[in-house]
Amino acid sequence: MPTYAFLLFCSVFALVHACAPSEVTKERTEESVTGETVTESNRETVDAAGETVADVQQEQVPEKTLEDTNTTEERVEYQPDATACNIPSQVSDPEAIRTEYGWLVGSKVGNVRVFKGIRFAKAPKGALRWKPPVAPSCWSDVRQATSYGAQCPQVVAANGQVIGDEDCLSLNIWAPASATSASPLPVMFFIHGGGNIGGSSTQALPNGKLLYNGQYLAERTGVVVVTVNYRLGPLGFFASSALTKESPDGSAGNYGILDQIAALKWVKENIKAFGGDADKVMIFGESAGAVNTCVHVASPLS
């Protein structure tokens, strides 16, 4: 079967078998209606409100961080440590959102509330490299969710430069301002493309526009939109007999897929606070993200 036909089948199959809004727009726009821009020179993101947020995507990964793997680390299950959490029941900011890990404050663009760079797992480096993702630590203060997280390490094909940061497991949420936990809206969970070796949830087009901007879907269709970063290339899909031997369940590789599953679990636990319905989450993606969608449809872990 030709590759394009397989990808089309995966996307259609995933849409049919997932809980989704009654109408899903098929129109793909290459330009964000909010005008959110990432310039070629400084990779800054500019939202519709005119705020400029420094984009950290171009940070080069220090070579030494790729060499300190601790192969004796035991596997840690993805679940928060309730005993370590000391989350206040209330905070002074009325716009703050309480998650299972702490309070967050985002921004508002038009009629949509935007939360950027939300950590859904600890940085997968050092002893956590080539391991299943581990739930993030809790915090007691109110954190700003107004800047996108770093993209995961990858090689730029044009010049061979390594960009990104291993501390990259974050997600972004766009929710209609009218959404409430009492009347939650369907959720659309998007997985970016890039052959599982490149790309990010904040990838820019040649014209500088943000490619995967959830503002349009949230504003026009009344859904909560989530985009996610996941480990790529050898850090996300490397498999070896040595890793298999140290794995408690005898498996290795597909860490990028496990990252996506961890993000889905985070959404299941927390999306209600953002006005999303945890029982109506539709997974979809572009290119490699569409293939990964098929994996989640078939996997009981998802």
C-alpha cells in the first residue's frame, strides 16, 4: 500500500474510532488567525495581543548531557507522588487553574484561554534517559504558563546542527473562554509530524507563522485543543539488547510513544479544570503524528 494511502487510512480510522465533536473541520490553514509569529532570525513567538515571548527552541544540547546515562536506575511508574504535593486549596488570582500538580496561569487571546509549555513529565535526561516518562514534581506557588517549552533535540537537515533541549516534555492548551468544568467541551489531542526525528508542537512555517496553532480550532469549533512535544530520533526511539535487559518488562524503544501516552494520562487527570471533557478526547495528527495515532488506537496503554 502506498505510504500516502496508509497515512490517509490511519487518520480516517482514528477519527472514526475516537470520541470527537460532531463536526470536525477538514480545512487546513497554514496561517494562524491570531497571527502568532516565529521569526527566522530570533525565533520569537508573537501572539495576537502583541506580546512577544522568547522562544527557547534554538538552544543547542550540550554534548555532555548525552553521556551520563545511569543504567542502574529503576523504572518509575507515571503517577504523581501525593505525599510530596502541598498544593494550596485557593490562590488570590481568579484566573488561575488548579491541576493535580499545582496552580497555573495562562493568557487570553480573543475568546480563547491559552496555556503554554505545561510540563507533563520530568526532564528525560541523565538517569531518566531511555526510560519511560516520569510524572512531574508538584509545586506550591502559582506558575506562569505563558511561554512555549523547548522543542526536543533533533538535527537540522540543512546544516547538521543539533537544536533543542532534553527538558522538552511539555504540552499546550487552547480552551474557549466559555468552557467550564461544569459543562466541559470535547478535546482534540494533536500529535505533530516530522518522521519521529524532527518537528515540534511549536514548529514554524517558512513565512514565520506558527504551524500548529490551536487558536483556530478552539475559537471556530468550540473544542479544547492540546498539542504536545515528545522525544524524537535516537532519544525517543532507540532500542538495544542492553536496554531490553535492564527494562523491568523486557522492552526497549518507543519512548516517544510513551511520552504521548503520558501526555494523554495528564489530559485525563487535568483537562476538566480547563473546561475539557476527559471522556471525549480525540487523537489526531499529521504525517508521523497520523501513524502514531494508529498506534494509540491499537494500544491498550492509550
